[in-house]
Amino acid sequence: MPHSPRPRIADSSVPSIKPPKPSHSPASHSPAASPPAVIPAAAVALAAAALAAAAIAPPALLTAAALALILSLAAPARARALTWRWDPIGDHYRVKELEFTCTVTGQKAEAVLTTGFQNLTGRELEIDYLAPLPQGASVVSALLVESGTELKGRVYERGEAFRLYSEIVAELRDPALVEYAGRDTFRARIFPVPPRGKATLKLRLSFLVPRERGVCGLALPLAGPVTRGRPIPFQRVELKIKDTPGLSSVYSPLEGISIERSPEAPDAARALFTAEGSPALGCFRVFYRTGQEGLGATVLSHKPEGEDGYFLFLAEPPLGGGAKRPPKDVCFALDVSGSMLGHKLRQAEEALRFIMGRLGPEDRFNLVVFGSEAMAWRESLALMTEGNRADCERFLEENREGGSTFMEGALRIALGCMDPARPGYILFLTDGQANVGVSSEGGLAGIAREGNAAGARIFSFGVGYDVNARLLERFSSVSGGTTVYVDEREDIEEKVSAFFSRITSPVLARPELASSLRLNGLCPRRLPDLFYGGQIALAGRYHEGGKAEFTLKGSEDGGERVFRYSFDLAEGPAPDASFLATLWANRRSAMILEELDLQDFRGKAGESRLKELVDELVGLARSHGVLTPYTSFLAAEDQDLNRADENYREAMDRIGLLSRTTGRGAVLGRRMSGQRLQSTSIPGYGLQHPCLAESSSTGHASPPPFGHGDFCLMDAYDLHGVGGRPAPGGSSGAGRKARATADPWVAGGYLDGDGDDIALSAYSPGAGGGRSLPETIGGRTFFRKSGVLVQGDLTEGEFASARKVEQFSEEYFRLASEMPPDVLGFLSQERPTVFRWKGEVYRIEPLKAQEAGAAGGSGGSKASGGAGASGGARASGGAKGSKGSKASRGSKASGGASGPVDGLGDDLPV
């Protein structure tokens, strides 16, 4: 590449520029192309003498002179290892460690980014390090550990960074680098990294956390060109917020992040993410509000162009407010039928003892046991005293009868003793199905709905896979409770105790939210009770943005409480909150599945409603990539996204699986749907390339640790076929059962529960099966169809008329200069990509050489056996490279004795 001018400070606007022309031929990308060695002066003199003699010498003498020249040039290589110049995306090193620690006080942030590298080659290595930075960040210092060598680098603001990345992209022909062009960037040269050795770079950063519409949003970009989506052995991100008065609604959409708060430090919080062997966490995001008292609330919002907006309402009580616990009523309904006797019942008894130990002197409780008949410890609720507790335990010991399962009797007794004047909770635990008295789902669900005059919440606990999972879901649905499933291998006491610990201190019972703006698609429809240490999280959509008044009301200590808030909902796209669309779609899909599962659709009105729901489910899968067992067929390469009728019929065939009420598939499927409905995180969100997976020799993909979606790895079929259709991979499931795993929710695992089999098929981006994970890029969903990435909501006409743009052309770089960072991923793919941007549909076409794998692999950046030059790499010797020399990007070439490569312009002191 031509020598780059000294970088200058640029404003935040991104200019439109022409793509720079590479300064070397495509052959220089080849892995076989060796970088030129630096030729010693003696060798040059010898070569000159040999060539002069050649003019008068006979052919034999000429041959000898040529041989002498070759040997003289090879001598330096034998004398010492050459120093190689590498580009930032080769396979010659790997990132072993990625750690980001950040401390925030109010809005002021101090952070340290630590990146550990390992040289995979047998040669001394120089790494061209590029790291995207948080918005407005300044690099306070940079330290290279283990090498002890001086390090110099500089920060490129967004406009100058775009020029930098454009030059590298044009030279290396690697589109993946484009997505980093829209951020401030720190660039440094790490040199030398010894053969097979390590180097650790520590950057100390300082910046302000942006505050918009009253919410502080922290975005820490981690993955850069050095990671390229490859698994990293260890990564850790820790955020500490301290000394921030009125801190409330601390939230992150990323799965796997734990947020810790303590009543002893209400002005502080800690968020932590750790992972081993997974792709880099692309951007660590946390949102929080400051300066609030009482029941703090936050609204995050995002409104794509030409669409309704998405919002997430978060409310949480103040820390330490649970010291005074309002009185409550608890009734424990325990299955003591024959199947529960033994280990299960002993665990359930321990759970009951734990619950009684957590009740206060003003709380009331009761116990109902049911087998062939149902019996209550008391006719009415009793206060928690030591005497009552001991008496209740004796009652349980004397009534382990075994026998059948009389759910109706237990349900009627438990509901009848609840008091409408106090918060009431029924904990219903069973491992089987009703077989005495009223045993139909409809009949029992009707009792739970009509007999619940007190409005008690029913929390159902299903143990094992023989329970009627749909019935338990109905109990919880009609009462506003939830269902918890306990696997045969899990500890009942631990599950029940952990759940009850979260509901010991109610803050607001039967909460309701209203707004001055027209809201729709609320998920969930009925808000759960709010407890100290908990959070209300309501996702939904809105038509018009702007000022909005929200009113949250509910009951507390028997009286009504009302909280009023004022927020500004986004009137346009909010890149940092684009995840809200996927979050809402996850929850909405779970709600649809719940309605399909629990409602009766007989009659014309029912049939119309059924079609409406299935169409919406297919539409959500197509637009947002939220696949369920009933829409996973959309991921097939040969499935036409635009064939609405065909896709509807396909989904309808699979919806029949919901009729299963028992068995492993029925239980686990409903458990995951319930988790999705309550979740405030997005599986896979934040990973640099969440949908990349390495294909194994069996043709199945190994999914990333945090999948694109709970159901994204699921493909539900009866192993004997659904609707006359054979199971994937053959007419029977014998071969699939053999690959069953301990965890049924991993790719390649298959449920084989007592004939109620559901196969879970893996999705691979390339090998085997013709299926791929939908990819979320810039808040939009893409499916792979015949090797082309297609935005899911494009019509057939839009796809056919897409405007073709060749990668690395002038128009390609013009598009890159216009796009904000969150959507630059549209241009960073190494396969054809079709998308809509500002009302026009584009098709980005890779270069023919890339598609054919010419010049030694993708973009010519693959090294061969650690010996090939990457991207036209240049050797560095003892002499400084001049503007016309082959020193890479105008930097100073460096030998073993002359120190690190600098040549970056305004170098930062270290």
C-alpha cells in the first residue's frame, strides 16, 4: 500500500471517498508468496560484481555467478530468523485472553482493556493492532507486557478511522474489517512477539458514559479485527458502578451477564461476564438511570424507519426496602401419590421446611396433601408460629398415603382458604397427572379460574416428565403465576427454595401499566407481582414517539399505590437499542405459542384466530429470526420465505406437536417457552459473530455457547413423520436417537422420551444438512438461501430487482461512508448479501476471486503453515523503509536491534 500521510484529527462526520488502490499485485496475497528479505550491503556488492562479469564471461561462468548470487541472498536467512510483517487478520497468531474492567462514577468511566496474544509461528512477529474504542474515549496509556519493548500508537477519530480501514480493506480484500470503520480506533504496532511467544497489551481508557432521554447507556466494544469471531480461551468483562446517587434499573440485554446489587450499597452495582472458548463478546452493553427515588423506572426505545417503535419498560423497588415485609398468605399443595414416595417426597418436605422458615410472624400458611384423596392441615390459614410449624410437620409425616392423584380436591381446598385482602400464593407441586375426580385439562383449568375469588397466584412445580405440562401452564396462566419444571436429575428442594426466596417480599401486587401514548403488543399481557430484589420488565410497541406519561398502579398492604413517570420515546432509530426488536419478538413468539397451546380454536371464530396467530408466528420468525420448533423450516436453504400459504401449512403441521401434554419433549418445550416469555436478555446478542459455528466431521455444527435463540437450534418432528412427512435425515429416527446427549438443547441432541420424540437438528452455516442459523446484523434478520444472505422481510420483487454493488468498488465504499456503525455489518459479509437501506434494496457481490477461493483463500489473508505472507506482508530488516519502498503502509521497517515499528504519526507516550 502507498505510504499513508500523517493522520490528522478529523471531525465526527464521515466523508465519501474513493476506494484506495492496492500497491501490490494480487499475487502478493498468495500464501506461497514469501516476503522479501533485507539484502545486506555485501550481498548487493557481490551481486553487482557477478552481473558485471556476466557481460564478458562464458555461459559456465555466468551460471556460477548466478549460483553465488543465490547463495549470498540466502545466507542472511540462515544466519538469523527473518522478522515478518503481518496484517491484522492473519492466522499467524491468536488472542488468548480478552479482559475489560471498567469503573463508572456517575457518568465518568475509567477502563482497562487487556488483550493477550500468542505467536503461532516459529518466527519473530509484529502485530498490527487495531481496537475499536467506546464513543469519545481517550487512551490514557498503553503498556506492552512480557515483551518489555516500547510501544507507540495513536487514536484515530471516526472520520480518519474510516480512511484507515478503507485502505486496509482495499489492500487485503477482507470485507469483515468494514464493520469496525465507524468507530474511533486505537492503532499500535506490537513488536517483537518472539517465536511461539506471548505478548499482552494493556490500554487504559477514559470516557464519559452518554446519557440520552434520561438513561445512561454504556457500550464497551471488545471484539476487533484481532478476534475475527474465533473462539477465545478466556474472556472477562467487569463493570463497577459506584457513588451514583439514585441508581436504578440497571439492565443489560446480553445473556450470561450477572448484575449484582446490595442493600448495603444502594448507589453501586456490579455487572460481570465470563466465558471460556467462545467467540468474543462484541459489545458489552449496560443501561442504568440515576437520581430516582422510590420505585425507579426506565424506558428504552427504538423506532426503525417507517415502522412502529419498540420499547422496554423497567421498574424496580429501591434496595433495602424489603426490611419491612408486608404480610402474605402461602398455601403449599403437595402431591403424595405413589410416584412421589421416597426421594422425591423427602426433597419436597425439605422445601416445605425451608418455606416455613422464611415466613414471618404476620404471615399465614396452610398445607394440602393429595393422593387418592385431598386433606388440609387446617380448615383455614394459620399464623406462622413455632407451634404451628411443628404441628404442620407432624401432619405431613402422618399423611404419606400414596395412591392416585386427586388434583381437583387439592385445588379446591387451596383456593378456598385464600383471602382477597392479602397477597396470596399457592405453590402446587406434582409429578403426575390427575386421575381422580375432575381430570380433564379444561375442567381443572376452569376450577383454577372460576374458583379463585381471592385472586391468588398459582405457582406450579412440575417434577419429572410424567406431569401434564399443559395443565400446569394453564393453572399459572389463569392466575398470573408461573410454572417451574424440575428435571429428574435436579434437586426439588433447591429449585423450590430458590424460587420462593424471590417472592418473600412483595412490593406491588396485581400491577397494571397505562400510558398516554397508544401502546400495542404488550408482553406479557398481565404483569407479574413485583418483589424486592425483582424487576418489572414490559416489552411492547408504539405508533408515535415523543413525550409519554406512564402510570403504574397496584396494591400494597391492602391499599392502592400509584406511580407516575414521564419519558421521551424515540422518534427514530436508536442504534444502541436496536436489540429491542428482537427482545420483543422473542417474548411475542412465546405468547403466541402459549395461546396456541392453551386456547380452544373450534368454530369459525376460532379457526380465524388460529390462522391469525400462525401467520404472525411465521412472520416473526421471518422478520426477527426467532425460530421455534414450528417455524424452524424457514432456515432451510430451499425454503422460499415469500410463499406465505406454503409456510403457513408447514407451521400448521408442526403446531400439532403442542397437543402433547406429557413426556420429555412436552415438558422441556414448555419450560423453554416460559423462560423466553420472562426473559429480558437475548441469547447470542453481543457475540461478535453469534452464528458462526465450526462444522464437525459428522456434518453437524457446534453451536456458540449463547445461541441465536432458545429455539434456533430446534427442529421439531415426530421421528415417524409429521403429517406424513418423514423425519429429517431418513424415514426413521433410529440413527438420531443414538446421538442423544445429556443436555437435549444442544445441537445434535435429540429427545427420546417414551415415544414422544422430538428431534433437534443442528444448523450449519456451511456443511451438511442445508440449514443455517438466521443471522442478526444491524438489528435485522438474514437467512441464507442458496448461498446468499437475504434480509428476511424482503419481498420476491425486491429481491429480484436488487441493485448490485461489487465489493471494494467505489459505490461500495460510498455506502460504507454513509452507514452508521450498527449496520456496517451489511457490507462485511464474505458471501452475497441482499438488504434494504433507505428504501432501496442492494445486493453486495463478492469478488469472483474471493468466491473461487483464489489467491490462497478468502481475501488472500490465510497463511500457510506459518510460512506464507498474509495480505502482501512486508519483511522488516535493519533499514528504514522509505515512501517508495516495500515497508508496510509507510511504517519504518525494523530489525532485531533497532526497536519497534513506529511510523504512526502522532505517537502516544507510553
